Amino acid sequence: MKKFDNYVSNLEVLQKAENEDLDNEFIISGIIDKFFIQFELSWKVLKELLRYEGKSAAGSGSPREILKAAYELYDFIDEDIWLDMLKSRNDMTHIYDGEAAKRLVNSILYRYIPEYIKLRDNILTQYEEVLMQI
């Protein structure tokens, strides 16, 4: 699945964030931008998997609805973290000060990236053969 391939590629780049200069505003901005892309790829991958599983929620264009349906189907999804990600994604256009950006980067590094890794690993385990088909 092309979306999953993009998800994995973007995640590989995002995982390098903790090795960067986290006092550099440009780096912070780049991490937040990569997070935004990773989140978009995440819910779209989940949408495709829900479609594969025949779930009607896959017809929704709402990330919140996709996340809630995925939470019901998959035991490896931490609903609270994913809903926090959604809120962070929605709020990031309103981040105007450096401290708020640093707090978001901290969440990205220590809460969100581990959740993205968990999603990647579980999808690979459950859908290894299917990923080639869809």
C-alpha cells in the first residue's frame, strides 16, 4: 500500500528529530511540520485498513471518526494519545510562541513517535501480506 510506504518513510525521518538541535526554531518548525504529515498519513492508512476490513466508518472523511473506529477494531491503539494527536494537529496552526512549540515537540518526541512506531509494527504484523495487495 503506497500510503503505508509513505507512512514508514516519513516516520523514519521523524524519528531522527530527537538528534537535532531542539533549541533551533527552524528545527522545531520542521519537526512540527513532519508531525503534521505523519498524522495525516496515519489516519489515511487506518482508513484504508478499515475499508479492507469492511467497516462502514471507512467512508468517513473525518480523522476523529476514523480514529474512533480504529480504536474499536485494534487493541494496540491508545485512543487518548491519538485524540491528543488530533487536537495537537488542529491546534498547531494557532501556535505563535516558542514555548508552546517546544511543548508540542516534546509531545511529538516522547508520546507521539512511540505511538506511530507501535502502529507501524502492528500493521506490519497483522497485514504483512495484505499490504502488497491494497
